[in-house]
Amino acid sequence: MCGIVGYIGSRPALGIVINGLKRLEYRGYDSAGIAVNDGGKTQIFKCAGRVRDLEEMVNGKDVSGTIAMGHTRWATHGEPNEINAHPQVSYRGHFIVVHNGIIENYGRIKRHLEGRDVKFTSQTDTEVLANLMEHLYLEGDLTAEQAIIMALNKVEGTYGIAVFCRDEPGKMFAARQGSPLVIGVGDGENFVASDATPIVEHTQRVIYLNDDDLAVISKDEMVLKAIKNKPFEPDVKKADLKIGEIDKEGYPHFMLKEIFEQPRAIHDTFRGRVLPNQSGLMLGGLHNVFDTMASADRILIVACGTSWHAGLVGEYILEEYCRIPVEVEYASEFRYRDPVIKKGDIVLAISQSGETADTLAAIKLAKERGAMVLGICNVVGSSISRETNAGVFTHAGPEIGVASTKAFTTQVVTLAMIAFETGYRKGLLDEIRYRSLIEELVSLPVKIENTLKVNDQALALAKIYKDSTNALYLGRGLLYPVALEGALKLKEISYIHAEGYPAAEMKHGPIALIDEHMPVMVVATKENSYDKIVSNIQEVKARKGIVIAVVTEGDQVISKMADYVMEVPETVSVFAPVLAVIPLQLFSYHIAVLRGCNVDQPRNLAKSVTVE
Ligand code: G6P
């Protein structure tokens, strides 16, 4: 949440930072701001609204300077308005700060500073941090770096920050604790950003800051220090991102582009991992831990949002193929409930961004308690990928639309690959079955291409149901998490209330809602519990409910009962969620567009939830 971009070099900084902020707008988009420094003075512009509002604000103004930092906000402390937007400036003007995260003890620090005549204008915790730096700087006669380090040692909570000090022009400071920050190393110029997307069009050389890192950056130099002030060697990596991957490539929205990218994304998930002649799988990231995996007593999956839904699918898959008990838990609950973690347990964290604060905290807790922690992440270099003992990248490519689509399907495919490999090694899957599952895996991209042909039908249905106020999503077995995911997609981007339920649970409450107005989306491809879900559809129809069913191609039974069907190709059960979710993604997308909603940046949401 909140995006930070900083530039220090010889080129005009304004455009570079504004463009960078646009790339990060998925992180937060309720207000934006920028500070541009021309060596002598610093100009600050802030506004409620989008980066484009900020751009309009600075348009035509004389804003020169080769150092700048900007921010796009997802409000935590104080409503989104110009005053609470970042950068925040300290009372006497010495420190300018942009911040992503939450300073938890800000109230106490604020009261302390108010007692020393510091005046505050905003409601933000960030202004408190800027003032704490200034207070220490002036009281202690310190350098900016010393004051920043001292202030950071006094705050509790999370931060990724970029800081200017008025008295030390030509320098930018960047530090992190819990919130991501990446440095881009160029020739005679350096960058700071919340992730690599604004950086890669300028340089591929990146340094991922770790917790407790402070970077002191000028245009020709970048010195990394621990906040405890010991210098150390930066580890420069090549960014795993190409600029074309973060453009819409002709699609009207990132979400639609990402839905249509799924054949390629899934192909990238298994590419290089399927051995020649589909004779086996090679998951390099888990190579050293497969034996531990195979002998695990229990797997605890922790995740949030859509990744949690993928985790629920994982529970079905891992239990079926590996016969290991699996529990799936919201990371936010896990971390605060004193979980029982025993020797022999494996904690598996799933996260697209690799930065979700609750998932990261759950991992840290599991590690403290001695568990082996594995990860499934999309973003290479992300905090979660670095905190876990081993793991697998999904390689879905950047996901920019706030509503997650290709992340879900690639996570399910990754979980399936882990399950096949573990099951095979445990002797639970024989060679023939193992190979036939791999064959099916390899055929998925083509099947997804075929599934995407449902787009026109999803649009037609969206036109009919765009004014609904409620929707119910039903599924059974590993299609139950698909129902949850379908409902989540609809509510997050179209603001229609939607609930997902295991179909049999409908009788215990939701059936009371059914009438001739509410669409009931039933995920009913031909899996184990097909006959049961056919009965559930009859129960809905008996109450005059409208049924829109996702079915297997050629289904003759449900197509006669349901009001509408959207067909997906036949596949093995384990991959049914991957295909069945696609019509639901498209249906939600079209409804949101028809309702005039901001599909890629829905209200109140953020792509990467780096606060708890
Ligand atoms: C946010 C996003 C969701 C995502 C969830 C977990 O809520 O809007 O799309 O599923 O965070 O994110 P993660 O990056 O950990 O998968």
C-alpha cells in the first residue's frame, strides 16, 4: 500500500517520478504528492485524487530539479486530502518524508513533540516521523543521517521511507522496516521505489533493501548501512522484469489483459520445470526440501485474499495426492492466535506480491517456532520470497490490476506441481498417473485459450445482471474455493454484494435469499460431487432462482436445468479450478465496466497490502 518513487541524477526529475508513480498507482490511489529539489529549494505539490490530478497540478509550472521523490497514497491515518498526502514536511522545514507503512507508536511520540512546541498540520503518522527526525537533529546537533537513524530506532511499526534533508541537498535517504523498497542503480543516477516497476525502464540493476537497511544515495554513489550503522556491501541483482510487461498492450484494462494472459502465464509457471518427454517435474526451489516435504506430518497454508482461496484449492490437492493433512488459515488470524506448530509441520505461505504484511508476519512467527517455511510467490526478490526457507515462483509476470486473476490460476498450478512431485516421491502416484497428470498440465494453456472464448457470453450475461444488488456463488469440493473467488471478484470491482458458499451449506441459510432476481452462479463442472451439485441446482430452481452455471463442455444435464451455462473444456479435477474460474473473472470484469467502476483500481483497495 502506498507507492514511493525517488530519483537523483542529472535529468529533469519531475517527469521521471510522475511516470514512476503512475506505474505504482496500483499500490494506492487516493492522493498523491511530489517534492522536487533543484539543489537550492524544494517545491512540493500534493493533491487528493490520482497521479494524473497531480500531473495536471504541476503542468505548466516551472518545476526544475534533478532530485525528486513522490508518493501515491492508500490512507491509513487521516482521510485522503491534500494535507494528509505525502510528502510530509517537519515543522521547521528541515525534513521531507514519503512513507509506506504504519508508525504504531506515533501517538506517544506526537504528544512528546507537542510538549516541545512542535506544531502538526496533518493527521498522519508520517508527519510525526518527519518531526521526530527534525527534533533529534536540532536538539542533538546531528547530521541528517544520524538523526534519521536515531529516529528510526525510536519508532515501532513498519516503514519504507524516502527522506530529504533541506541542509544536505544532493542526498536522498531510503530505509525500510517491513515495507518494501528497491534501489535502482544507474550511471550517474539512482532510483528508489516500492517495487522495481518504475525502475526497469531506466536500469535493470536493482538492490532489494532488507529490514533495517538504510541507503544514503547521491547521484554517483549509494552507500548501504544497517540502521545500527554498520556499512555493508550491497547485493546488486538484475531486475526480473521487462518494461513491456507493465503496459496494457492494447487492452482497455490491466485486469482484462491479465485474464487473457493466463495461457502464457501458466505456460511460464511450468516452463523449464517439466522434464523432456513429460517424464517428470523439476522444481529447483524445493529440490533440497522434498524429502522433508514428503515426510511432513502436516502442512499449514497461510495467505490472504485470493492467495488464500488458492490455498484452499491446495488443501484439496495436497491431501489427495500426498495424503498429508493440510490446514489453511488467514495469515492475519494465524499470527495472533498462538498457533500450535510442531516439529514435522511445514508452513506454506502463498502470496502474489510477496509483501503482504500479515503473511510476512505469519512466516516470521512460524520460523521463530522452528517450522520450515516454504513460499509460493510471484514477485522475485520480494520480502516473502527472501524470508522463506525455500519455495517456488509462479512466474505469472507482473499483476497490476488490483483484482487478482492470473495470480490465482498460476498459484493453483504451482500447488498442483508440488503435490504431484511429493505424491510421486512418496510412492502414492504411480509412474503412469504421474506422467498423465504432467501431460494434462502441459495441455492447460490451450484449454485456457479455449475457455477464454466464453468472453462474449460473459459480456452478454453481464449486460443482463449488471444492476443486481446481490449474487450467490456455489461450488463443491475444490470448486468451492472457486465460488469464493468468483464472489470476491464481483464484490471487489463492481461493488455488488456477493457471497460464496459450499453448495450444500446453502440449505443452512443462504437459500432464504433466493428469489427470481438474484443470480446464483453455480460452479458445476464434472467432478466427484457433480450429482450432488445437480441436486443443489434443482433446489435453487424450485425456488424460482436464476442459475448461471459453469459446466464442462457438452454437459447435457445442467444445460437443461440452468438459465444459462458457460462451458469450459474437460480436464482432470485438480485443474478444474483453473478453467472454471475464468468465466467468473470475465463476468465480474464486464459487470464492473458496465457499471462504470474503476476496474483496475477499485475504491478502498490496494494491490499490495503492506499494513496489517
Ligand atoms: C490484496 C489484493 C488481493 C490479494 C491480497 C493478498 O487484498 O487486493 O488481490 O489477493 O491482497 O495479496 P498477496 O500479494 O499476498 O497475494
